[in-house]
Amino acid sequence: MNFYKVPLPGEIVLIVGAIDGTTGTFNGDRTYYLNVLSSYHSVNSNKFPNHSQIVEGSSNDILDTGLSVENPTNTRDNNISFQERDIIPIQPYEGDMILQDRHGSAIRFSGTVLPATGYQQRPFWRSNNASDPIVTISCGLKTGGNYYTIENPDDTASSIIMSSKQKINSTTLSQSNIGRTVKSLSRYENSQILLTADRLVFNSKRDEIVLSAKNTVSIATPNWAMDMDELFDILEGALTELSNLTRGVDSFATGVGPTGPATNLGACFNLLQRLRRMRQ
């Protein structure tokens, strides 16, 4: 009841009889379907034409899929909402556990593949130890071309990659400069999570969004590659110099002598104190 597949009209399913749930005894008229059979070995659709039946007589018509054609006048091949697409299975590697749907999404539980030869699509991750765990969640896999596809973030609409020791190859970030001290994906070899999509939205409905880093937080935009520690150090330095000027610790030289305290002394000093309270 927690994980099931909804078959298409015309797909073959395995039918079993079981307890009907009302009397506690076996009822031969109550049947249940199990997995859809891979008739064509297609990820997208395995339906046969003219092999689907709509069973009427309830508030919601029951779609009985299988090879039943007891009422040929009541059969149909048209889907209610499903549209066939050219969906390609993702490249399986030895020991993988893969869940892939009809529409181009997949979850892979895998590890480092050593050696990576002998596969049509080589993995875009690597590490020094075979079977280091890695998990990928992909939506909108690349279609067309070879028999297998690979969930490379460059070709996938949106994806989440959770690694243990892997370096991520062949993945292009939106900004080539992500900070002077930040290692690239292809060089970093500790655990990391990579989220990729056209847009990322972090929405906190009640409390804060917290970004906590052991080292620093880097933000890269088309015009700036910003280290947050360095940015706040520069901001603190600028406010300190401004506060010194306004308090008269430092001064401007004029023709009649140095300047005295400024009228906005209190405001400048207050800004400096507020910033310093944020320092760890």
C-alpha cells in the first residue's frame, strides 16, 4: 500500500486472489494485481493494443488492465492522461538498486565503479575505492540517442547528488569562478551534496534558513565571487575607519586645523557595534 505502480490500459499485470478484507476468508472473486510485466522491456510503456477493459457500475469506473476482452465493445486503447515518450533507461552498474519511472525520473543507489570500462555510459563520478556509496535523484533525464542514458546534471532538468568520497566530473557550474579558495567539483573528494536546477527556491514557512559552514560561505554571481568572511572583514574595516573619523580619533586636515567629532558619530558607532556582535 505504500509503494505501487499504476498500470496503463493494455499492460499485462500479475493477478492473484487474496482475502477480501471484509469476511477474513478467501474470496475467489476478489483479486489484486502485482507488478507490471516488462513485455517490451520499455521504461515508458508496455501496453498491448486492444487489451484493456473499463468495468462500469460504480461511481468511479475501474480500469481492469490485462488480457481480458470479455466485452470487446467496451475496450479502449486511449489513455486518460498518459502520453508516450522516448524514455531511456539509465545505465545500470553492478550492484545498483534503481527506481525509474515512465516519465523520465530516477533514483539510483550506487557506488564507485572500478573499473568503469565495459559500460556504454561511464559514470560521471569517481573515487579511489570501489563501492564508495553514492545516491542520485534525477528529474527530466536526457532522452534520445543511445540505449542507455546517464543522469549527468548538465543534461538533467533537476537533480540531487549525495556522495561519500566521489569527485564529480563533467558537471558545469553556472559560474566558473566560485572563489579563490574553493575546490572545484572535480577536485573535492569528501562527502558533498550537489543540487542542480534552473532555479532553487529555499522557502522557510515558519523559522529561519540557516547556512552554517566550518570554513566559510562562498557566493558566486556573474559579477562577484564572494567569500563571506572576507566581505564582513572588509565591511568591519570600513565602518571602523568611518567611526574613527566621526569620533575625532582620526581627522581631516583643513586650513584652520583638524576637524572635530561629526554630528553622526553615534549612528556610525552604533553600526560598528552591531556588526561586531555578529562576529564569531
